[in-house]
Amino acid sequence: MKPLEYDTTQKRRASTLLALCQSELEAAEVLVEKELPREAVTHLYFACFYASQAVLAEHLKPNPSHKNTEATLHRIYGKHKHFPRRYVELHSFLHNLRNAHSYKESHTPSPKMIERKLRVLQLYVKLAYGIVPKVETLDIIDWIYEKNKELIRDISYDIYCPKTYSHHTRLTFWQPPFYRHMYSPDAMARNAKRMLKSLKVRRVEDYVVGLNSRMDQYKPIHLILLDIDTLDSSVEAELKAIGGVLFKSGRGFHFIGHKLLTTQKDWEKEMRRIRRHKVLKHFADHDHIDISLRRGYATLRITSSKAKPRVPVFYKEL
């Protein structure tokens, strides 16, 4: 099936929905693995519900009802020759199953049946990720650059092993902003891995590309980049005061701030303030902050590898 075409608003909403879908799918996978099929039902349905909304972003208004989403999925894709009918049927099946287990007396579903539905759902989510236009890191960089053209002189990336923060082979790549769409992070990762392999670096397949906080080779101009070790929504209110974008990264978030700090001292002061913040100190990764301060800049992963198989995806703007 061909990729869908969304405008910026639809793309942002669809990206958030896919992030929510991924969270629900991960929860369902854990529960199925623990042989808790009844507990998995709601997560299976909501993963499907969010995936369906994502593939219907141009047809649905924000926050549609469950009934409207199901009806629209049948209308748009029920007889679509390139959209598998089994995904439409899966949505209806899981909706009915979730209603039965949430609002009625019912028996525990068959574990084998739930495993089968999980496998179909995983394929549906994979399809959704393949055809739904998503907000990418380059989109975020574009937004930040447009607001700060007079300050940003370079985009900086590191190619590194995500299993260790320090004491490992690490490459830094400086890119003038006008080249940012000519040489993508994925292309950067491929070429850097070839070079690392020729240098006999071990476990090259684990290496990823990370966006760096520093935005000028010759001046200490920084963004605030944070690794957040929680999916707790309470962290959003505190990060909103800083202003930026959340990416969902596994079982936590990556945060990219909008505001540029124009001196090294100001950036270090802000990073230390966040480390001591009465709320954020419980959520921000202290190791990430400490090593960023020691290195002189922060890095957040933006590509995947064998060690980190899921690319961080846009969640919401704060």
C-alpha cells in the first residue's frame, strides 16, 4: 500500500497516535508473555484503536468516538484492494471483546486465541508505521532552525554505541543547516558504520546517530536535550515550562527543548537546575546529565540499531 499524504497537523496527530499505539502494544505483549490474556484485552484493543485512528487521520476529527472510528475504518478500508480486510475485522473483533470484558460478565479468553490476535495486531501496527507520514527529527530541527536562524550555524550529530555513555569510539559530524536534507541521519549511520568497520571497531551494528545539543562549532550555543526515564504524564507539565518536543523512546521519553542557550555557563546551569528540580529530578536520567556536563554537550539517539531496534517517535509538542 502506498504511503498516505497528510498535512502538518494530521502528521503531528498521527505521530502521537502511533506513539500511544506502541505503548499499548508493548503492554499487551508483556501481558501475553506472562499468560494474562484477560488483562491483555484492553491493551490489544487500544493499540488497534490508535493504529486505526493514525491511518484515518485525514478522515477523522481529533478525539473521535470508538464507534465513529470503527465505522470510518469499515467505510474507507473495508473494501480497499490494498488494505488487508483482516485488519478491519481485527478492529471490530477487539472492540467487541474489550466491551465484553469491560462491561459484561465473561469468561477468560483463550490464551491461544489472544496470541493469534496479537500476531495479527503486530502486523497491522507494522503496516501503519509503514504508510502513515510521521513527524521526523529533521522536522523538529527545521522548526527550531526557522525560529533561530540567526544563532544556529551547524547541526551536530554523534555516531556512537548506545550501550555506553563514555570510553568508547565516538564520531562527531558537523553539518551546515543548508545540508540537513541532503544527507540524512540514516545515510550518516550507514557510511559511518562502514568506516568504523574498516577501523576494526567491534559491534559496529550497535552504533546509532544522536542529535547533539551544540548548534555552533565555534560558539557554545546549546539546546536542552534530556533523557526522561518515565512515561508518567505528570512530567509533561514540568517540561512545558521549558518548552519543546517529546519523543517516545521505548519506556521513556526524549525531550528536545526549543530555546537556545547562548553560553556554556548558561547551558550547564540549566542542566544542573533540572537535575535538582523537585519534580524532574525523579524522572530525568542523572547519568545522562552528568556525562553530558563532563563531555560539554548532550546527545539524544535519533536512529535505530541492533542494540536499540526502535526509532524514537514524535509524541507531542509542549
